[in-house]
Amino acid sequence: MSFAPRPAVQPWARVNTGRRIQILLASIVPILLTAAVILVTGLDRNVALMGVFLPLQLIAASAVGFRAFGRRGVGDAALIVFVVFFATFVLVLLASVVFSLVSQGAQAMSWGFFTQNNRYVSNTTSLEYGGVGHAIIGTLLVVGLTTVVTVPLGIAMAIYLTQSQSKTKGIIRTLTQAISGLPSVVAGLFILSIAITLDWQKSGFLGSMALLPLMLPTIARVAEEALRLVPVDLRYAALALGAPNYRAFFQVILPAAKSGLVTAILLGVARIIGETAPLILTVPINNGTSWNLFSGEIMTLPAYVYNYLGSAFVPSQNRAWGGALVLMILVAILFGATRILSRSKSLKSKPTKEKASK
Amino acid sequence: MNSLAKASTLSSENISVWFGQRQVLSDVNLVFPANKVTALIGPSGCGKSTFIRTLNRMHELIPGAGLAGSVYLDGKDIYAEDFDAVSVRIKIGMVFQKPNPFPTMTIRDNILSGLRLSGRKIENGDEVVETSLRRASIWNEVKDRLNDQAISLSGGQQQRLCIARSLAMNPQVLLMDEPCSALDPGSTRRIEETIQELSSSMTIVIVTHNMQQAQRVSDQTAFFLADDNTPGGVVEFGATEQIFNGPIDQRTNDYVNGHFG
């Protein structure tokens, strides 16, 4: 057998000019017709989008599909229209949230905004002064403490739910899922009531404890899925080699589920990092930098945003937007860093293709 | 390499197995003499794999499993209270139907995984790795890539790696549950050669659906059968030569000649 030059065009990718034009028309005509309807009748744009454009687009696409492939073409075309339409819809929603956050928060952005605290800032102080440095520190501390406490708990729960054959598993799983529907303000009130009963002062520590029940179900459930995905073959292989259960778990199952467990932790952090209500109830805020989680005031980013959002003064409103943007950037950095860290490890473990083909 | 452990005689006495309330095996009495290869044959669903898993206490890992009878390793009941499952499995190794190397480990680490998993100290790791891989006749193929991931190997190589992984534990008995069912003829032949060589140092029990394979590798053969709605059991047990060429039971005769099953 000899090598042949690669053909220029893949047979399945040949361009059918006639159909291309049909698809182009089917995409443009509904838009133009909808625009015409809006201009003539003065119909509300949002109503027209759903009530006029979507049906027209469906009809046009179905017609093209029917001409090309008959009845099965109609199904394909309808699916494509629905998927593209609603995916675009959601993307636009998401993009507009990000856009408003970036455009409003951009005014506050400067190096100082990330590093300074708000100690000498009043409602009318220019944005050049003050920042969210103290809130970043507070958020990292509060969320960090919650994570340190919750991750072992959540993963232990996931281990119990996947590895044990106990009969109470079902109840525990149901309860965990029920907790995931707990309103965050209730978690805050619960911790607050404990603090009042025991006569404890409000502190960052209480905030961490209020975030715990919110983070736990997320980590437990995602980690459970990750552990469940590890083939039972591997566990059997380890046990058949004479491994006690705990070694089989720590040396074989846990490494195999690592990237899933990292995802579980990330989703858990994402779940709580923007939580506002529990922190407002349990953590006293201030404008200076504090590293002490266990007594006194400490600022967090969600509380910072909440604190300034309702202000009647423009600089304060800008600070709120800036704080929200910083929160988003913080999450993006956390996620990016963790992804890169866990990817570089898994890359190493991928099969080396060149050697494998020898 | 430490001196090889002596092969052991394994025997089952009145082994019956239940899953939930359903009995799937009834009164299996077999003897696996030291240094002999025993093939377990029979149609799917007759309990061969279930039986082989009772021999190194892997059976009890399945939820709802039940067992009656005893398994003796050199006269000691492996289900006795003073004999725990972990030490049974260290002495009696197992190779599964589907190759299952540890995907997060390199070839080298896979071989040493048994020692690590059972909490032993690894003193002469390189030697253990080379000896085990040589015994599974895969050394020449992987000696230059011991630090590659195990899943980069082909299916047949993975299975021989799994055999090598079991051999690193230096077992007295090796159980093989259809080790070649997912492999091509070339890999199958190499594994059969490996089995022949290994039988000088250990007792081997192999489940197989391949009649020719049973004839090629085994000294004695047990034919399992489960009639409709009855638990499975051994129909006939004897020298391989006799089972294939002059079976006493008509059903054995039909099966080995391909008339049913």
C-alpha cells in the first residue's frame, strides 16, 4: 500500500451552492418580515421576537429542510432553529450582565482600588481614593475558612455515599439535597440565633459557619458524582491485589477522581463566594483592613457591594459596581488558576502518542 | 528476586452461592492441585465467574451476596475467622476479564502498586518490575517506556501488564477470569504461553469460553452448567484429555463438541 495525497475537499463537506442560498434566504427573510411587521403594526419588539420571528424562522427552516431531505429534514431544521435561537437568547442575557458589570465597574478600576481600603472615604470622595483591598482580604479569609472546613466534610460525605453499603445512605442523600434548597438568609439567621443564644459576638468566623450549609451539599453531590464515575473495576483490581479498603480508596479511586473532585470544590466556592445575606446577618462590616476572622469587624466583597449599592451618591454607586466587578474577576482568576493547575497534571498523565505508536 | 513462594493446593467444598434469595451455584466440589492449570468451562450464566470469585473472597464485595461451604488453601479455610480477606487476596491473585490497569499510574507504578497497596516496603523495585514483566512476557515490549502511562498500551499489552501486576505479589494461586476474551489471537497466544510457564511456580485456575484454549493450557477441566431455573453446578470434572475426548456425561459431550451453549 502506498500513501496518497490528501484530497483537497472532504466528500461530505462539498458545498451545495443552491442549498447555501436557500439557507441564507431562510435566515434573512424571517428577520426582514419581522422588522416589517414591527414597523407597520408597531408591535412590541419582544412580543414580535417570540410571536412573529420564531414561528417564521421555523417555517422557513422547515421548508428548506423538507426540500432537501423530506420529513426528516423538517425535524433537523426545527431542532437547529430552536437550539440556535435559545442558545443565542441565553448568551445575550449573560453577555448583557457581564457588559453592564464591566461598563459600570470600569470607572472604579485602578490599581489603588484593588489594594486600598476605604478608611478615609466618604460618600462623596472621588474614586481615586479608597478601594476594595480590605473586602478582598475579608472574602478570601471567610470563604477560605469555609472551604477548609467544608471540603473534607463534603468529600467524606461523598465517600460515605459511594463506598458504603449502609441503609441510611438514601436518607442522607435526600437530606443533603434538601439542604441545597435552603435559602441562604435562613442559614444566616440560624447561625445568628446560635450566636445570640450563646452570647457570641458577630465575626467573620460566624459568616464562615453560615456559608457552610450552603457549600456542603454542592461539594457532596458533585464529589459523589465524580467518585461514582470511577469504574468499579479499578476498585476490584486494587482489592484483588490485597489492598485494604482505605488504601484502595486513597491510592486508586481518589487519584482517578481527582479532576472531578477539583470541580466539586470549585463549584462549592462559586456557590458561596457571592452570598450576601448570611454575611450581612453575621459579619459586622468596617472600612479598614482586618485579618482577624474571630473577633471584630471584617469586610467582604458581597457586603461591600450591598453597602454601597443603595447609596444616593454617584461615587458610592460606582464603588458598588466596581466591587461586583472585582468579585467576578476574583472568581475568574480562581477558576482559571485551578483549571490550569489540574490540567497541567492531567496532561502529564496522558498517553504519549508518539511512543505508543512505535 | 526473593525465592518464589511455593504453589499451593486450593480446593472448594460444597460451595453454594446466593445473590439475594436466588441461588446461582450449588455444591461445587473441586480440587486444584499445586502447579496444575485448571480450566472452568461452560455456557454463559452458569456461575463460573461467580465461583472463581469465591476462591479469593472477591465474591463478598457484591452487595447481597451469600455463600455456603468452604475453600481450603493448603488445608486452611480461607473463610475461617482467623484468615482475613486481605491476606487471602495477597496469596491468591486475580486477573479480570477486562484489562484494568490503574489509569493514573505509569507502567512501573502499576507493577509496584500491589506492593504499595498491601503496605509492603519496596526494596528492589527495579528487579521486581523486570522479573514480573518478564514472567508475563511483556518485558521486551515495554522496557524502554516503563514511565509511560499504563493506558497508553494496547489492550493485549494491558492485560499482560495486569498479569504482571498480579505476579509482582508473588501469589501461590492465580485466578484468571476469561483473561483473553477481549484480545486478538496474537495476544491470546502469548498469554497462553505465559500461563504454561507460570504453572511451574503457581497453581492456576482459568475461566474460558474458548474450548481450544482450555485444551491448550489446562491439565484438568471442570464443566459447569445451569439448567433452566436451577442453580449452576459442576457436571463433570476430570483430566482435560478425558473431558474433551471421552466425557462420561452426555451434556459435557454435547457442549465440548459445540452442540449447545
